[in-house]
Amino acid sequence: MSITVLHEEVEHLAAAELAARLFAENTGAPACITSSFQAEDMVVLHLIRKHAPDVPVIFLETGYHFAETYAYRDQMAKEWSLNLVNALPKTTVAEHESALGKLYIVDPAQCCQIRKVEPLMRTLEPYHLWFTGLRREQSPTRKNLRKMELHTLPTGTQLNKISLLADWTWQQVLDYCAANNIPHLPLYEKGYLSIGCEPCTTLSDDPNNPRAGRWGGKKLECGIHTFTEKETAPQA
Ligand code: SF4
């Protein structure tokens, strides 16, 4: 199935308008969203469920998330009747730590590769539209994010990565959640600004850099948004 590739021409579209256009012009195209159940992911999910109520919600189940994240994931999956897909690594945490120890301390890049990147690569294979909650404001590594990018998985499979909120501010995210009665992951109330696996998430000491609390500031990305090859897309 070919996808109507819009790319640069969609940069000016508002999030809801872009979502509506993509689903209208790509009827039947397999779509998914990756979600860590942070506020941005909930906004994107709220927007696209209007067009695809059963969209697969891919959660990278590393085995290392906060208890609060698991509880919120399960609460929202039930309340919104989500088509939740837990993308699992090939090993349990017990098997992983038995073989490799606490890899998140000595080699977090390898740990993320095993428990996030590889499972995601496998899980994304069937999809043509991949929605994310990324925003440019979140990190210097995301400042050049486009709303629609063509990515190539290591197998050669190509898919369109869509970041409806690329140009949104954090305040816009909060306002959308409030206006639509979307509850927050409770960890925000404890001061966390960016929430991932528990061993690699601390409170950020820099309000201008929400991801400073991830991996002790040693890195900014787990790799799931940098492992694919991004290409200049053909225009429609
Ligand atoms: S975020 Fe930490 S615990 Fe989670 S997969 Fe990466 S290194 Fe491992």
C-alpha cells in the first residue's frame, strides 16, 4: 500500500488538522502510536483515536518502569479501551540481569538497545504511519524535528513518523489535557518533567531542560528516536 506522503507541506498544519488529513488520505494504512504514557502521548492518542479508535498503542515494556507508570497505563487502557501492545525484549529482567548485571548503570546505551530499540524495531515492521508525542522543545536533540519524516528501519522497511505536537509548548500540552479532562501520570505531581524507566529517571534540576533528569544527564535519548535512518522524503 502506498502512502500519500505530504511531509514539508504539512508543517503549517495544526495537530488536529494534520491528524484528520492523514487518516482521510491514507484510509486503511496501518498506523500505530508509541506511548510511554507521558502527557504528550496522551494528547496525540486523544487526537488520533477520533479517526482510529483501535490504533495499536505500543508501550516499550522494559520491565523497569515506575509502579505509577504501570498503574496509569492500565487505568487508561481500561478507561479508553485501548488496543495496548506491550513491546517486550527477548529476555525478562531477571534473565537480563543474570546474564549482564545492572546494565543500565554500566552501559545504558546497550541496555536501551536490548530493552527498547530492538523490541521497537520488531514491533514497527507492519506499520506505515508511526505517531509519536515528540516536541522540538523537549531537547536539543529534537530541535530539528519535522512533523512528518520518512524513516527506514534496519530491515529496509520505510514508514512515516508523525509528530503532531512538534511545534507545541509544554503549556499547550497542559492546556489540552485540562480542556479534555485527560488525567496525568501521577509522577508529574512529584516534580518529574520527563518520565522513563525508574532507574534512569530523576528529577530534573533544570526547568529549561526537562530531560536533564534522564540517565543522570549522561545522554538525552534512549535510541528509539535515533536508530532509524531519516531520509528526505519525496513530495506528493
Ligand atoms: S532507560 Fe535505563 S533501564 Fe530503561 S532500557 Fe534504557 S538503560 Fe535500561
